[in-house]
Amino acid sequence: MGTDRTRDARSPGTETGGACRVLVVEDDGTIAANLHEYLEARGFIVDLARDGAAAIARLGTETYDVVVLDLGLPRLTGQEVLERLRRRLGIATPVLVLTARGALGDKLDAFGLGADDYLVKPFALAEVAVRIAALHRRAIGATVEEALCAGPLRLDRRAHEARVGERALRLTPMSMRLLERLLRDPGRVVPRGELEATL
């Protein structure tokens, strides 16, 4: 069962610019209720499914940002839900497996079926929340700041492109790394040692 009901000031469910919608698939009523209450208090939008078949029905008709999935479910197991989600429905929604099964074989099977993260019960509710937020950030490409700017100079970190106004700069990979390091602290004199560590 989840622990750590302490509330903090941050709201992981909204830190990526919009509410993260989560489907919790858990047949234990107490655990499901604890997750629901804790996550909603932190800005997540939470739906519950109490068995595998109900989870597949919801996932086939509704869109979620992250799925929290138990393995030991009635009607359809968590492994069967994963298999149908990935191979039959073709849904790439990030899945956090939350289960009492801690054996390496169970973990390998889950990752092989398409799980993105794995957490063994008992767990801390705060850890579940931050793992969900991390999966959501990764899924929407918010793990790194998209662009760094200083005046007319703009470095697009995803496109690996630097521009001054409308003019593209032709930089070597080493120059791009140096520019990125300098733009992280615009106006600060970066010591030579820090620059050398970047290379």
C-alpha cells in the first residue's frame, strides 16, 4: 500500500503546462483510493479501472497521458493489458507498472511487453507522483528546455540549430556544446575549466 501522504507546494500534475491525465488500473480498493486522492491533490486528473478488461475498454475510447498498471488484475492480467495496448491497439501511452512482483523475470517481461517504468509495492505515493510526471514530461518532449536565447542569438536544442535573427550559423558539434554552456548563464564569465569540461 502507498505511504507518504505529506503534501508539498509543488503540483507535478501541472508542471508541464497542463493537467496530466492518468488512468490507474488497480484492483485493491485501498491502494486505488490512496492513489486517486494523492494524485488529484497534486493536480493530476485521475480515472480508475478495477480490472484489466475495464482498463482496455477505457483505453480504447479515451486518451490518457500516463497509465499506472498493476500486474495481478482480474479478468485480464496486467501483462495482457500491456500486450493489447501496444500490439493490438497500437497505443504508445507511457505505462508505469506498480506491482507487488519484484522478481527480475517479472520486470523483464513487463519491459518486454512495453512498460516504461516499474515500481514495486510497497511504495511511497510521492515517488509515484514524480515518476508519472517524469514519464509525462518525456512523452511530450519537455525534458529539456527547447531553446536558449541571448538577444538575437537563439540556440534550438532539439533541432541542433543556432541562429542570429533569421541567419543560421554553421557551427561544429564542439562549438554547439560551448555555445549551449555559455547560454545557460548569459552575462556570466564562465571559467576555462568549466568550458573544457563541456568538451
